[in-house]
Amino acid sequence: MDSEFCDALKKKFDQIVIFGAGFDSRAERFDHLNKSTKIFELDAPITQQEKLKAFSKKKINVLENLIFVSINFNKESLSKKLIEAGFETSRKSMFLMEEVTIYLSSTAIDSTFSFIRHFSVKGSLVIFDYVNAGVLRKENKYHGEKDIFKTVSRAGETWTFALEEGEIKSFLGHYGFSLKDHSNALQLEKKYFRNPEGKILGKINGTHNIAIGSRRSSTALRYQGQIVITSPAMCGILPIGATRRTFS
Ligand SMILES: C[S@@+](CC[C@H](N)C(=O)[O-])C[C@H]1O[C@@H](n2cnc3c(N)ncnc32)[C@H](O)[C@@H]1O
């Protein structure tokens, strides 16, 4: 994800939107590459307050181009909040979600990706990680899977969303994106965890994948230059209801 983030900065994407940013530090770590990209971090007010406290403790100034958007996804309109914060709907954007899709209900996944679809112009990118559906079925097929639910429940969390192997293309297609790149854990190990002699230096949990989608064309409705969506249900992430669905 770091390399895609850097690539977007180098290519001068207008905007990067980070959903559920938490303590994401990409804006600071890669600021030297940022010429003009606005970065919007979306998260719950309490998390952002903690982050700002940590910044202040470490004497880190908030960057000029970094915009914190406090939101409760379950209750507030994503589109309203983002536009009020200065997001421009007609500009090329990257939408990034790390460790977020797994916690969303299928309804919330649908509203989030519908939102991204309606707020993306051609060439915009979405990058996110997701879990293989077999993991939720506890099939124990992947490295690191065995005790993963103990860790998840110890943290008081529940995993709700996953995709079948091979389903990513139709999932993205459903939301107007084509699959630009996709890596499972083995591919990530080969790409990032090899020494110059080609030896794999570390194992990654096989449960997760990273996908990148590229927006095929913009079909969004426009009103006075800004893209608008009409259904409030598309504007926010809605609460739980974790039935799976097929995308075609
Ligand atoms: C698992 S963390 C991921 C954080 C970060 N992306 C990372 O990879 O380290 C999920 C994030 O989603 C945020 N979040 C969860 N529910 C939320 C809600 N209803 N509204 C806004 N943010 C929420 C949490 O505050 C948290 O920062």
C-alpha cells in the first residue's frame, strides 16, 4: 500500500481519501514526495483526538495538505462531510482502506463502494485489503489462520466481510472499477520479502489480499459542477447485517 500511495503522490493525484485512517502515518512519512495532493483522513472523532494528542506530544505539526474529517460512518453522511472538508468530486482521487473492509457488514461494503463509485472520475483508484472467505468459514487453509480468531475476539472485534478466491474482479466490476493489480500473501512475500539471492525472508499471514481497482469511466450525476448522489443510504457506512452476497 505504501508503494501505491507514493506512486499516487509522484503522479500528482489531486486527492487521497483514507477511510478508517486510525494512526496511519503515510501523509507524514511520504510528505517529501507530495507536491500538491490533498489527503483526507476519515475516522471517528475519538481516534482523531488521540492521534492529534500523540502529534502534539511528539511535537509533530499537522501538515497543511492533511485534512482530518471526523465522522461516525454509521450515523453521518460521508459525501456531505467530505465535500464540506474540501473534497472535489471532479478530480482524480485515490481511495485507500487498510484493515477496514473486514469489519464492515455487506450493507456497509455496498454503501462504501457505491460512494466511491459515485465520487470517482475516470482513472481514480481504490486500494484495499480483504480476507479470503474460507477464513470466515474457518477452513484453516492459509498460513497464520489457525489462531487468528482468538486474537480477533481477544481484541473484542468481529470479522464480517470476505470475498471468495477469484471473486475480486466481479466485485470491482460491480462498482465500475477494473482490476489493476492484485496480490495474495505469497505474491507479496516474493515481491517484498526476498533477499538479493531470491530467498524469502519472512512469511505473511495467508489470510489477506491487496487489491487495486481503476475507475473505468465516470457515470456520476452532476449538479453545478459537483458530482451528487441522491440516496442517503449511499452516503454513509451503515450498521451490521453480515450476510454475504455475490457480485456479478
Ligand atoms: C482496524 S482500524 C484500522 C486503522 C488503520 N487503517 C490501520 O491500518 O492501522 C479501523 C479504524 O476504523 C475506525 N472506525 C471504526 N468504526 C468507525 C465508525 N463507525 N466511524 C468512523 N471510524 C470508524 C476506527 O477508529 C479505526 O481507526
